[in-house]
Amino acid sequence: MARGMDVRRLVGRNFARIRRDKGFTQEQVEELSGFSQQYLSGLEAGRRNPTIVTIYELAKALGVSHTDLVEPDK
């Protein structure tokens, strides 16, 4: 990853994009993952610092690989 990259914002952008691409609302992901809608909103805004366990659980809820959430922008 590039030096100085804000990984929190990267994960948030990737999560939001994948969630929308799959047609999920934050509330639906809340039901699938157990993470609150408020947490998910903060994550998408880049205000949360998710652990690797959180990234794994969110990826599982979305039906993608955990690496999809940390993939740098193309």
C-alpha cells in the first residue's frame, strides 16, 4: 500500500461500494453481521478502525473475500 494511505477510509469506501453493488442496506448488513447500523455508517465514513476480525466478519456477511475490503483503489 502507498505510504500515507488512510486504510480506514479505504476499507470504508470498499465496504460501501460492495454493499451497494450487492443491493444491501446498512440495516440488512446489520442483521447479517451483528454490527450496528451506527457502526457501519461510521465505517463507511472512515471514522472506524476495524480489526482484522471485523473485516473478516463483514466480508463474510457480504459474501466476499476479506481481501476485497482492503484492496487499494485501482
